[in-house]
Amino acid sequence: MTKQLTREQIQIKKCMRLKNKNLKQHLLYRFLNHYGYDKGEITAKAIIEDILKLIEDFFLVGNIDDDLHHIQYGQLVWMAVPVDEYPQRGKSIAETRMKPVILSFVTEEDIEHFAFGFSSKELRKKRIKRWTDQAFQQGALLTQLDLAILLGVCDAVVTQYANEIQKNGYILPTRGNIHDLSGAITHKKEIITLYLEGYLTPDISVKTNHSKEAVDRYIKDYHKVETLWCHGITELDQISHLAHLSKRVAQQYIDLLPTKLKSHKEQINKNIDSKSHIVNLKLSGETETGSAGEQPVRDNRNRKQVVTSGKTTGSPTG
């Protein structure tokens, strides 16, 4: 009587079935069952390893920007937007330059995840992080719509997963984050906060998974807003116009200004208002004891006394 397998053993068997669906196992089967090969499994495996090495060296998916990429078992080719292909007003995706990237659609880690306690949500979150990282390392960016179709879920679910990943401090290099297409300011806040804490561009780039050029661009834009704010230009419309930033982005940088700077500016505005009030008082002629309009009355009274005194002591010939 066959002993019944445990749940864990059943999962391991499923795992092995998936692992054995690769090209290496397929060739081994052909060697042992179709080619009349009789030198044994070990020798056959050595020959197969050599054949696969030759295939890897000579059969390429393509030469992408002088960087050779090979397609492997479980990988796929996907079209993504290059990092330096910035969005413009009225520019559709059909008018946007694309480049092919290779993504690891299924990995051994995925299979292990499936074998030892399967959680579809955690697996999808791992894939989102892996795919966005792989695309970014190849100089391109995936959108949430890309991730949705690859995962087989709606983009609202991808947004939920992305927010959960980024709550733990990791910024996904999606097109929305890198090219400022999303409403979130997580990446800006992270970069500018690190900058204000004294970190240099290379360190910030590593910590936030952004290119050095992108980090420098964020810092430059922040300084524009900071400089305008320090010089008394605090109206959003003016900052947006002078800094050449959209109102939404300008407001994001304003929100990132240190509280100390904002408080200092508010105090300066109070002092300016106070000085303006004093100037207005002087221009209107007001004094602590009354308005200037009342002063001539006192002056006239004094002048009458002088005149009266003059009449009393007037010359005999007058």
C-alpha cells in the first residue's frame, strides 16, 4: 500500500514538475529517447551543457544599444519607454520612442514561492519590483499599465501594490515616478530630504534608485523654488511662471521647504506689513494724538495769540 503524501511533499512535486519543463530537460529526454544515445545520462548532460553554451554565445535576441542581451528560459521581451524620453504636452504614446527590454517573467524564486506557501499578492509585489528594476537597469521605464497587463490584473490593483511597496521606503522606478507623471511626491520628498540632510548626488542616486541626472534635476528645481521664496515671491502662479514648472510640481516643492524657512519668511512678511503700516500712517499725516487735519487748528490758535499780542503791542503809527 502506497504511503499517502503530505501537503508539503505534494507541493514539492509540483515544484519539480515546473522546474523540469526547461530546455535542458527537454534535450536530455530527446537524447535518451529519440537519438539512440547510449552513453548514459551524465555524459548526455555534459553534451547538453556545451550545446546550450554555444546557443548562448551565438543566438542573441538582439543588439540593444551595443549591449548584448540573451533570452533565457522564463524571460520575455517587452517594449518600454527609455529613461531619457521625457513626456511633453500633447505627446501620445504612439509618438513616444520605445526600446526593448528583457524581463524575467518566471524565476526559480517564483517557483520556490509557489512550492512553499503560495501568496498571489506577495508574488505579484515581488514581480513588480523585479520588473521595474530590470527595465530601469536596461535604461527604460515601465508604466503601471505595463505592469497590469503583465500581471493579468487591473491598473487599480497595481496602484495598490505599488503604494504598499513604497510605504516601506523603496521607490519604484516606474515612468510615473521618474518622469513626474503621477500625483505622488514620494520620490521628490525622499530625494530632497536626503539632500537637505547633507547627502551627495551619488549617494542619493543609489538610495532612491534614480539616475544622477534625475537627482540633480530635482535638486535644481527645488533650489529655484527656494530662491524665489526667500526673495519674497510666494504666490504659486508667480513661482510656476518664473521657475518654468507646472503649478502642481511647484506646489510640491513648496511643501518640501523646511518649516524653519517658511516661519522665517512669515516673520519677514509680518515685519514688511508693520513697516508698510507705519509708512501709510506717515503718508496720511496721522499722529499718536490725532490726525494732521487737527494740527492746523492748534497752529491757528497759536498764530491768533501772536496776532493778538501784536495788536496789543502794535506800533503807534499802525
